[in-house]
Amino acid sequence: MKKILFLVLLPPTLCAQKNNALIKKTQRPNIVLIVADYMGYADIEPFGHTEIKTPSLKRLASEGIKYTNFYAADPVCSPSRGALLTGMYPAKTGLTHNISKNDTGLTSKYPTIASRLKNAGYVTGLMGKWHLGFSDASSPNENGFETFFGFKDWSIDYYTHRNITNDDGLYYNTKPVISEGYSTDIFTDSAMAFINKNQQQPFFLCLFYNAALPPLQPPGISGDIRNPSNWEKGTRQDYVGVVERMDHEIGKVLDELQKDGLAQNTIVVFTYDHQGEGVVNHGKFSHGFATLWEGGIRVPLIIRYPKLNRKNVTDPRLSINMDLTYTLLTAAGVTPGSDLEGINIFSKDIDTGRSLFWNWNFKGKTQSAVRKGKWKYIIDNGTGLLFNLEKDPGEHNDVGPGLPKIKEDLEKELQQWKDKMKK
């Protein structure tokens, strides 16, 4: 297929549909959803790190809300992203593993937050990682995004933008393109161009970085090209450089919103799709990527929405990434619908007794888990373990033998949820 040279500044996006009058146009908040990848919980300053400097995220947290009991719906990319965009558990949509080129991927059978907002009059764009399907039917454009500039694979080289099999990775909408520059920078520049071009209408922008996925290539070393033999090469120092550049670019987006007079009416969200492994710092949590232990699924969440008048606030209430879907739709005046499985975390009245569930199969290893209040029950390859996360966030001490009733009740609740998801 013929490639075209793609300059970072995007052409004008399509005009937003004007078929929804739930909220006056001037009242509808813009939404910027920023997702990092494969990072450690404690690798940003608002969540406890001092080695890696993330002043932009520190600024965002000081101007908004930091959620400390927030979870990914899955410990790997595609299911977690699918849950975030659809507002449904991976087990419900069937997106239960990382999508390859032979998989169907996400289709319009399950509406995304982008398609719901688009139908409500928002202009929608995604810059960066998709990883929810390779075909046209499962492309971002068929799932609510009017503009897409990014890649469909799990990762790309930060400089050549080729994937691990050395294929060109970048697309503009459904067409392969070539663009020069460091990936974190070009995705940011595209996001800023999108913001600049759509100031006169409410917009929903996803900025899904490949930072800090392998290959760990910090800025300034463009001759360090990767292939399958050295794709996983990377040091902690490389990782620090990748994360700090991402934070710098996030600062540019925040500055653009301020410059354009949009900050007051824009919800800015930052989170991860899951935690990573290797050179990352999980903080007090154990295990990591592709596990249902806290080091795999507990992730940072920061939300700045000036109209809430909540600054430098820590919210410890239990939440999961489907809640973001529900919350952002509600804030935009769009009825979330009964098919969504989240709640509005902006509300003061959150059910603190509700349960969150996970089910995960990876390379022959099966895990499932339920979190309810301070309790977490996890089944890891047939062994059931109960943890009090308030006292033991690192999940080191199984208290199940001394609390058989709590363990039995959570195990029963987890099985009932699994049975429900099969229907």
C-alpha cells in the first residue's frame, strides 16, 4: 500500500454533528484523556516518586483530584483499553486478550465513549496507540473517532515508528503514513493541533502515548534503532528519560489549553492502561504486568476539572476504568445507558461497598479476583488467597485461614459474576 508523508499538523477535522441538545454548547466540557503505558505505579511524583521528575503531572494533581484506589479492568493492553472506551468489562465484550492481526478486535457492536460523544455533537480524535484491531471495521474511525493519527500495534520504535516486525506502524485514519520525529513529540503536536482547530465546538481527545513501552528509547538518540533482537533492551535510566519526556509533552498540552482559554471548561484525565514490569517501580505493590496482583492492575488516576472546584484532593474511594467512561459521559450531559458497568466518580455518594471483578488467562495461567472494601480475594492458578489491602497493600499475608466466612462470601460473589459474564 502506498505511503504518504504525514506532517504533524492535522488537516481540519470534520464538523461535529449537531443532533443533541442535552447541554448548551457553551456548557459542554471538552475532554482530554491521556493514557500512559507499561509504567510502574510509583514512577510519577504525585504517587510518591522523587527520582523521576514529572512536574506537569504534579501540577495536574495539585489542580485536581488524585484517586488512590483506581484500577485497570485488565492487566494487559487491549482488554484494559477496550473496557475504558466501552465502559464494559472485558468478559462482556469478548476483548479478553491482546489483539493480534488475525483477531476481530473492537467493533461498533459495542459503542465507545467516542461514538456516544460524537452522536451528542462532540468532535472526536485519537492520537497515539490503538491496539484494538487492525482491520478497517475495527479501526478508530469505525469506533467513533473522526480523526486518528497513531499506530495499531502493541508498540513501535520511538524514532522509525516501525513495529517489532519492521513494518511501518503509523496511520492517519485508515491510511499508512510516514512522519518524522520522536513518537511522544509527534503525538503531542498532533493533539495540540487538534485542540487548536476545534476550539469552537466541544471535543473529546484521546492522547494515548506509547511511553513507556519497550523499546525504551529516550529522546536524543535517533541512531538507536530496534529490531526483535534488541527490542526489550533498556535500562532504568532509559526509562526515566522516556517518562520525563512524556511529562514534558503533557505540560505542553496543558499550556495549550490555557493559552486557548479552554482550561476552565476542559476535563483533563491522566492514567495508565495497566502497570509494567522490569525496570519500573511498583512502590508498595507486588508482582506486575499481566497479573491480577496489585502490581498489575492498581494504577494512578488524576483528574482536573476546574468546575468541580476540587484542588489538590486525594480520593481513596474504590473505582475502575469503566467508571471513567460513565463519569465523562455524565459530565458531557450524555446518558451513559444501562449497558455500561461504571458509576459517576464525581458524585459524592459512591457505593463504597460495591465489588470489582477480574478474570484473566495468560500463557496457560489463570487468575481471577474480586475487590470489596478493604478486602481482596484472588485465585492464582487454583489457590485462593485473601488480603486486607488497608493493612497489607503488598499482598504478602494471606488472612483467609482466619477469616473463612469472608473468603467464602467473596469466592461465591466472584463465581456468580463469572457465571453472569458467560450469559
